[in-house]
Amino acid sequence: MSALAASLTHPTELFQLINFQFFGGKERLFPARAELENTPSMRRCDYYLCRTSRSFSAVIRALDAELRPAISIFYLVLRGLDTVEDDMSLDKKLKHKLLTTFHEKLYDPQWNFDGSGPNEKDRDLLVEFHVVTQEFLALDKKFQVVIADICKRMGHGMAEFIDKTVETVDDYNLYCHYVAGLVGIGLSKLFSASGLESAEVGVDEERANSMGLFLQKTNIIRDYLEDLEEGRTWWPRQVWSLYGTKLSDFASPDCEAGGLACLNHLVADALQHVPDCFVYMSRLRTQSVFNFCAIPQVMAIATLDLCYNNKQVLKRNVKIRKGTAVSLMMKATSLANVIDIFVSYSKSLQSQGVTTDPTYGKLSSTLDTIFKRAEQAKTMAAATDNLRHTRTEAQQALVLSPSVTIPVGIALAGLAAYYYTRHTQAPKP
Ligand code: D61
Ligand code: MG
């Protein structure tokens, strides 16, 4: 209800929110797939997927059958790994050992871990991790090798940063590569391996990496205060030292000007990944995969626009309205629409641009590049948007939609009754 209240001043959002929540908008965008959760451990994994991710569970669950189990397990494996990384109560040596050997645990269906701190929100995922490994071992080998390889590389990368702070912009890019770029790379290889996307998607690691960096940098920018309070920081010193003497100073009102300039610097930096994201998304040919990739991206550009030059970021958690999120999700189902969303937020950023910021030039030129690439992507969209295939519409109509299942059910029952009476009739004399 508070979400509805927050959108009261935005009538179109309010309309979208009500449509989404009460008039089947959610089910149309995230169709309930024929139940794939046919083992107790897969049902448990689905429970953990929904519980550990508000933002990714809906798009993952709407994926086609070829990908849904592999990507659910990929998510849970990395969420488990991230729970180890994020736990500041763990002994550092143990943490290092766990992170670097986590990929081996995937082949041990008995392995669990109950040593996470009591306040770790996903500690019970590790306590019951055998449900994840059991389902991991049930996946096709071609998926297992991708997941285990990414888990190994991410774990080693996270271990590298246990004692290392993010000093340079190179460190920042490297850390984001480990925790999110590798997710993009792994996902792309899973897409290609499933046959739902071309080989090209899985081979171009640079574009896949950018998809992850754009999402992770947006999180890091937005979570400034939350991370600071938890005693860790991902804003690179090379950037923040241009604007202040201590990163935590930005939270105090006297250092607000420096804090905002630093924030704007990081927003301009994150926007550099957008052209790669356009190229990446323009290659996707399967509707459910497109939605899965595009929805987080449009949330990220909306979040960057909200964060830009916004002192609230330095003082409390900021979040886009639920109504905005729902409107964006509903729209982000074609490349043309996704590009429009990016252009619209880029114009907003352009109009807010602080001309006195040292990075104003950088922001402007990055936005200009985005506008140019958006033009090119739109011509691409005109040719490809209607080629994308929605595997499930036909299947779903047959399997799930009551408007089909009820009449089909009645017809089948009638047919059965007809054959029954014919074949059980007494033979004619
Ligand atoms: C297309 C679609 C989705 C994509 C993508 C391309 C490329 C990359 C990503 C998703 C990953 C984006 C990560 C952004 C959110 N950041 C985090 O969750 C941080 O942890 C990073 C390490 C664990 C990554 C787990 C993950 C996330 C999303 C997935 C996935 C795995 C697998 C499949 C699909 C989506 C962050 O977490 C903070 C938190 O707990 O809230 C942190 O610790 O910094
Ligand atoms: Mg983490």
C-alpha cells in the first residue's frame, strides 16, 4: 500500500502498479512456467531463490525450461559464495580458505556450512547448501563446467580483496569484474550452451563483463552509506581522494559538496559501460533471455539518474519507487523500448549536469556517445525486435491458461465419453 501511496503523484505509474499487482500484469510479464520444481531439493532451491533475491528471482523464474534450472543454481551458488564474502564476523583465514575452495564443494553433495555470523541474512542457504549441490550435480555437464569455473574465478578474486582495499580505478574495475563481470560472462556462456542464444553471445566476454560492471557499479554507488556502516567501502580512493580526506566524511554535511562531486564522478564512470550493454542486448534472440537481461539494466540506469547529484545518497538509502520499477519492467521487453528508456534517463542526466564538476566534460561526452549509439541500436531494433522468439506463448496457452485449459478439458472429456460409450456398447445383433 505504501508503494501505491508513493506513486499517487504519478498517475501513469499508479495505473501500471495496479495493473501489475491486481490485473495480471505480473503474470503476463513473468509467466508461471510449467512446474520444473519436481524434486524436493529443486523446490527448496526455488524457495531460496525467491527468498535471497527480490530483484532477480522473477526474471530467473520466467526463463525458458532449457535455462531456468541452470541459472537458478548459478544464482544460488554465487549467492552462497557472496554470503561468505560479505560476512565480516568470519575469521579471515577461514574466509580465504572457503572462498578459494568453494567451487570444489559443488561436487560434494554432503557439504554444508553453519559457521556464518548469526546476522548473515542468507546464512541458512549455506546451512542447507546440499540442496544446491544436489541440483548442481543433476545439471547437464555443459552447464556444470561453466558454473564451477566462474565460481572458482570469483572465489579467488574475492579472496584477493579480503585484505586489499579498492585504491585505483583499475582495482575498482577488477573487483567489479570478479563479483559481477564474471556473472555476466558465465550467464552468456550458459545462454549459448543452452542453444537459446548464438555462440557469439558467449564468446564476447568484454560485452558480457560490461553488463555486470554496469549493474555492480550502480549498486556500489547507491550503497555508499550502507557499506560504510558495515565497515567496508568500494568507492575507489583514487577517485574520492580528489574530493575529500576521508570517505566517511562525505556523510557529514560540511563535506557535502565534495561528496556530491565524487558521486557524480562515479556516475559518469558507470555510464561508460552503456554502449557495450546496447551491443550485448541487441544480440539476444529469445524473449525470456532478453527480459532477464534488460530488466536489471533499466533499473540500473533509473537508479543512476536518481543518485546523480543527490545528497540523500550520502545520508540514507535511496531507491526508485516501486511504481517506477514496475513501469520500467513492463516496458523493457523490446530493444526499441529499452533504448528509449536509456535515452530518456540520459537526457535527464544531461539536464541535471553540474557544469562546475571536474568530471562534467566526461559526463557530457559519455552521454553524447550514448545518444549516438542509441541511434544505431534503434535501427538494429527495427530489424530484430519482431524476430525475437517467445518460446512459451503457445505452450503456455495450452498448458496453463484457463481460457484454453477449460474448453480443451471439456472437449477431451466429451471425446472420452464418446469413445467410452461406443466401445462399451453391446455388440449389435
Ligand atoms: C544479465 C542479467 C543479469 C546479470 C548480468 C547480465 C550480469 C551480471 C549480473 C547479473 C550480476 C550483477 C550483480 C549485481 C548485484 N550485486 C550483488 O549481488 C553483489 O554480489 C556480487 C556477487 C554475487 C553475485 C550473485 C549473482 C547476482 C545476480 C545474478 C547471479 C548471481 C546469477 C544469475 C543471475 C543473476 C552484492 O550483493 C549485495 C547484496 O547481497 O545485496 C555485493 O555483495 O556486493
Ligand atoms: Mg559481496
